Amino acid sequence: SRVLSSSNFLLLCTLSGGGVVAYSESQTGAERPSLQANEPSKKKVVVLGTGWAATSFLKDLDASLYDVQVVSPRNYFAFTPLLPSVTCGTVEARSIVEPVRNIIKKRKGEINFWEAECIKIDSSNKKVFCRSNIDNLVGSGEFSLDYDFLVVAVGAQVNTFNTPGVKENCHFLKDVEDAQRIRLSVIDCFEKAVLPSITDQEQRSILHFVVVGGGPTGVEFAAELHDYVLEDLIKLYPTVKDKVKITVIQSGDHILNMFDERISSFAEQKFTRDGIEVQTGCRVIGVDDKVITMKEKSTGEVCSVPHGLVVWSTGISTLPVIRDFMKEIGQDDITAVFEAADKDKSGTLTIEEFQEVMDDIVLRYPQVEHYLKQKHLRDFSTLWKDLQGNESKEIGIEAFKLALCHADSQVKSLPATAQVAAQQGAYLARCFNHMDHAEEHPEGPRRFSGSGRHKFLPFRYRHLGQFAPLGGEQTAAELPGDWVSMGHSTQWLWYSVYASKQVSWRTRVLVVSDWTRRFIFGRDSSRV
Ligand code: FAD
């Protein structure tokens, strides 16, 4: 699931020839709907999604070379790193979205956009089936599109780990609509708490805000909410100011544990100073409309606490449509390969078995071969020797798995961030722009000469650092070269980077003016 839960992985696979970008010389399948009347000679590219990866792909693609169609249930791009700011009205929802039609109209060639959701991918017939969810449609709103290349950039869905009551009673923070819902619910809680019929104990329950998940999203939301309460809400609701409580529940030992240790402990200390309770080592086992139940991992003790609002932010998982598709094209998981390796119960593999499994892996994940070559393991027998450390005829399965995991992690475990998605989108666009050249030179770039399987150099991720806003005009940042920066000055760096990364001048101006408005007038807490 580690592999499949990364939305970015799918896009990367497209480059590895793994099948997410499918290609066929002869157009198969049924006729296209009447809305597709573009030049037949151009290869058809269908792009699923209008998020980070898809938008970056569309911005960099030479669209005059292809017949491009974009399908997404959202007709806009959302700048997700500012979603936590939308939950508290620091930034307005409309300031962080850009209509996708604004983005595509600037491209050279013609790009069509259909507001619909892909419900099925038929890779054997190179067809996607879509359904529009627009209200009051005439007809079923269902249609299909043929493709020569399919770019899957649909992101991921929230992972509830099948915890009872989460879907029904928790808020998620994935989309703009989620952020708007949270904003209204926070205000609702305060309005409810000050009603004359509410007891003191009930006020404390209603104003208990729980964030499940101590990753960047959960931490940023908790920090935003704390600022909102402190800077705006307690001035409007002074009678309940001592009854507000924010709790972050984290199953690991620390919050922000994917960041440098210094950032993680800085965040914990800051939260303690701010009165945000951090409960580590706790797993939530159930949520109902009034109570959240959790289990302490070390002692097994179960406790329940009342809540007014729960935001669930524990990670992501693969969308069902993509899970089905991955199964269909046989890219389900590298663990399947481990299972194949495990079939030898003696715990060893012969060189022939090793070769067989390795061939299978390279077929599925060509980047593994690139990785091995980079490490000067030019062929599998060299790797074999390297793993064995001797010339014997067998290799320990554990050592083999370890090596594969290592190669696998080099290949796929990129963080599921906007930064990775955007770089992958841009990389994919460059590949598409050079497709003709690559087809004329099937031997591939010199580094791959010999195998001839690769059309392009594999994707290389360039990490430009990451931020963790902690509230009170303080941010922590992990910068390239293992630099760590924390505090007020880093907050200004955060403002500059996020302003510069906006997808258009329109959103840039709107975001900066929202920040200015907040500085001068505070946040708006009307329930509209
Ligand atoms: P998305 O951006 O999620 O886009 C998916 C697209 O696919 C959407 O347009 C969606 O409508 C569409 N889609 C969904 N289902 C279908 C379907 N069936 N058919 C067709 N289209 C479909 N990353 C950072 O680097 N820095 C941050 O500070 C940061 N902060 C974040 C804060 C929050 C609150 C959240 C939720 C995420 C944050 N991220 C951050 C992560 C970042 O947003 C994701 O990694 C990134 O959005 C992934 O890009 P994507 O293109 O794969 O998917």
C-alpha cells in the first residue's frame, strides 16, 4: 500500500513504460462521442485530473503536438498548501483556485476539458469511461474517450483505516470544499457554545477541537485554528475563552516525524507553550458524533473524550478506480515479487531464480535497472556477487529482499507532496514534447545504450525543501543541504515562497491581499 497510496507514483510509472501511459498504433474500441472532432492524425492524450501533477503537465506540454483532453470532477486547480489557511478564513477559498480553462486557454494547441470523473479505465481497448456529476444533467452524463496515451494524475483519497465512525463524524482536509466545511463548523461550535441553554460542561465538549494525525496537514491546521481562536474568536466570544481546547492525536512518538528531529521537537515545544495538547502513541479506534475513542499503544488502555469537531488527517490511500486499473495491468505491488521470491522455502534462491525474478522486476519497474547501473551493478551477476559477498551458488532471500527494498525505495518512495507531483508533471511534459525524437532514436540516450528499452532518462526528484507553519507567525523549514530554519524569519520566507508559487498572477494578488486584510482587520467569522 505504501507504493500504491502515492498518487505521484502513478505518474512516475507512466514514464517507466509500466502501462499507465498506454500507447497503441491502431485506434481500437468504439467510436468516440461527437464532442471529439480533433485532427485524427494527432495522438490522443487523455489527462485525468486537474491537480498539481496534471496542471504542471498541461502548462509545460506542447499541446500543438497532441489531441489533448482533460477529465476531472473539479474544473479548477487548487493550491493545496494553503487549504489549512482556508479553514480559518486567513485566506479565502476563491483566492487559491484557478479555473482550469484559464490555464488551458494559454496553451498553443487545442485542449478540451470535460468536467467529469473517470469511473473505469479499460487498458486493453485504450478507453476511459467517465461520468459527469453536474446537477440536472440532460441524459446520464456518461461518456467514454479513446486514448493513445493516458496520463493518470488523479491524486489519492483520505485513508480512514476503516476506523468506525470516521466517515460519518469527522471532517477531512483534502479539498477546498472540505476546508470551507471546517470553517463553517468551527463558527457553528462557537455559536452553539454560547447559547443560553448550554451548560458549562457542554461548552467544554463543544469547544474541544480534535485533530487526528500529527503530520504536516494536521499540525498546520491545529496551529491555524489556535491563531484563529486567539486572535479573533475569543474577542467575539469572550465568555467561552477559557473553555476552548485543541488536541492533536498522533499514533507515532512525535508529531512531524517526517521532518528533521529539531523541527519535530521545536513544534512540540511550541504547541506545549500555546496550550495545544499533543497526545502521542495513541490510536483512534472509533468516533461518534459526540465522543472520540482512542487506545494507548503502550498500555492498551482505552479512553473516550467528548469533542465538538474532529479533523481526520492521517494519510492517503489509492482511489478505487486506480486500484482496479493497477490490478488490470499487473502493477499491483512489488510485494508480489517478494512472494515469488518466497516460494523457495529453503530461504535461498539459485542464480536462475534470481535472474527470473530480477527480469520480472525490471519489466515492471525499469528504474530499478537504472538504479543498479548507477550503483555500478552493471548486470545482475555483479549484483548477485555483491549481495553474496562470495562466489557461492545461492543467495539469502533476506539479503535479496533488502537489496530490492533499497532499490525500490530509491525508485518509488518519494513523498506524496505537491512538489513531487509538479516536478513529475513537468518531466512527463518534456518527455511528450520529445517523443518524436525518442522514437527516431529507439536506442535511447547513451547512458542506456545496450538495452534500448528506455525512451527517456528516468525521473529525478529535486528536493527544494519543505515548510511546517506552526502558528504565531512562526514556521519551521527544512531546506536543501540539511539546513533547518525556524521562527519568525522563516515565516517571511514561507510568505515569499508561497506567493511566488501561485499558479497565476490573479491568485497571487488575491492571496497577498488576503494576508494583508487579515493583518489589518483580522479574520471574518460570519457564517456565510
Ligand atoms: P491532486 O492535486 O490531489 O489532484 C488530483 C486531481 O484529480 C484533482 O483535480 C481531482 O479532482 C482529480 N480527480 C480525482 N478523481 C478523479 C477521477 N476519478 N477522474 C478524474 N479526475 C479525478 N504538498 C506540498 O508539497 N507542500 C505542502 O505544503 C502541502 N500541503 C498540503 C496541505 C493539505 C491540506 C493537503 C491536502 C495536501 C498538501 N500537500 C502539500 C500535498 C499535495 O497537495 C499533494 O501531494 C498533491 O496535491 C498531489 O498532487 P496530484 O496532482 O497527484 O493530486
